[in-house]
Amino acid sequence: MADPIHLREFFRIPFPHTLSATVRSLLDRLPTDCALCLARSQGGRPCEGCLSDLLQGLPDRRCPVCALGLPPNTACPDCALLQPAFARVISALEYKPPVDQLILQFKNAGRFQHARFMAEILASAVRLEAPELLDEITIVLPVPSGRLALRRRGFNPAAEIARQLAGRLCLRYWPIVAHRRHDGISQKTLNRHARAKFQANRYACRHRLSGETVAVVDDVLTTGATLHAVANELMQAGAKSVVGLVVARTPYQRKN
């Protein structure tokens, strides 16, 4: 049986970049069907028409901290409530049709191959919006999944995206830094205030950090309460800064 300490250290060693880039390039060229319309595509990506649909309707104005799309002259309701522990969020897409369909296929229908496209489009968003982060980020980790969700799905969607993203950005993937203390109730029916309260003390950091800038990856960011809770623990453990990298951000809604 492998020494668990050695297994932990393995995740801190980047996969050889030349080999991983070659394998990724080959996989990116494989003929596949579009996940949304079944037209021919490559590498598990949506076809060109569906990709255009995914990218349509991105907000002209976003909150500079949590990336919420905002109407003109509107303050961010999420940041006003949270006073986030994270420095900023980069989001590649808006969580609305057909993006929601793609993410639900990934999370609930076992379409693991979607993680590659999601990591690809998120990596592109990072390079476009904040290339300076690539010199600052030293650790990439996923939002920890609860035990019930892991049993139901068999995998952590955020972890699949984070692993692929770290490889594409040549950053260190270290998934064991944080864990979830408890599962609790589902957040789907909770408003902003209830979500923020519910997430308090839900996560913990296993390791002492030494001034690293940590990128926390998730598939969808709704109010920022989960990312805030994880970031708060990481900052208390010694992180210099925490940024959120998410595939999609939920649209602005006037009602709480």
C-alpha cells in the first residue's frame, strides 16, 4: 500500500508539462459529437454554432469582485452582504440556457468529458481578463464536495474542472488543502442572507499556508457565499490572497 504522505505530495508535483500538453493536444483533436445538438465537433467541445450560443449575452458590466452581471448604476447585492474574503472572481459564462444544460449534463448525467471544455474556456477567460494572475497563483484547488454529493455523483465536478484547468495553465493542483466539515441541507431554495449564514464554518483548511495566492475552482457561482466561506478559511490558514475561477456565474436578479 502506498504511503499516504507520498500520495499527498504527489498532488503537489506538476505533471510533466510537455507530456501533458501533447496528450491534451491529441484529445482536443478527437472527433466527437456536440453535447447540445449532436453535430460533429472535436475534443468534446460544443460545435461552433452552439459555442456561439454559449458565449452570447455575456454582461457588459460585471462586479469587479464577484463577477455578477449588473445593470447600469446598480451596486452589487452579493458583495454588499458578504464583504468577500476572496479578492476577485473570473467567470467564463453566464449560467443560463444553454450553459445550464451543459453543466447539468456534466454534474448529473456523468458527462465527464465536459470538464475538458469547461477548463479550456475558463483558461481562456483567465488569460484574457487577468493574465497577471498566472504569475501570482501558486495553488489551484476545487471547492470541496460533500459526502452525499460524492456518493450520488461518484465524483466532484469542481475537482474535475480544477485538475484540467491546472494542467492547461501549468499551475500546481493541490486538492487536499481544504475539506467540507458537514453537508447540511441543500442551498437551492435559500436566499442570499440564508446562504451566507448556512456556509459559516462549513469548510476547514487541512494545511498551514505560507503566503500563497490560491485559485479556488467551481462550476457555478450563485451568490459567492460558498467561495467566501472557503476563502475565509484559506486566509486564516495563511494564504496571501484567494481568487475564484468559475465556469459560470448566475445572472443578476432583483429579488433576494
